[in-house]
Amino acid sequence: MASTDSDEDDRNSIVSYTMHVSQMYLNLTRKKIGMTRLPHELLLPEERRWDYGTPKAELEPLIDYWH
């Protein structure tokens, strides 16, 4: 079966949804994030900065948001 532009649009479209997460789990997540200590940033060339996982500079804003 051949793919059409319409099929590709459907696969790439954003579909909203609702989910429920217990306040207990949100509180636990915030507590864990508050206790998290990140290692020093590795000094790697730009093309290798993701070789050992998510760079600290990318994680810090996410941690700040949830904390």
C-alpha cells in the first residue's frame, strides 16, 4: 500500500490527550529532583556532547522547571 501525503500529515500531526497523575507521585518526583546532584559537565567537542547521555546544560532547565 502506497503512502500518501495525507497519511504522512496524520502521522506528524500533534494529538492532544489528557492524563491523570496522582499528586502523591508528583510530590515524590519533585522530592527526588530536589535531591538530585548532577556531575560536572564533561568538556567534549560539540559533535560529541551527547555521547555520555544528556548534557548537564540541557538537564538543568528541566530540573529547575520541576523543582
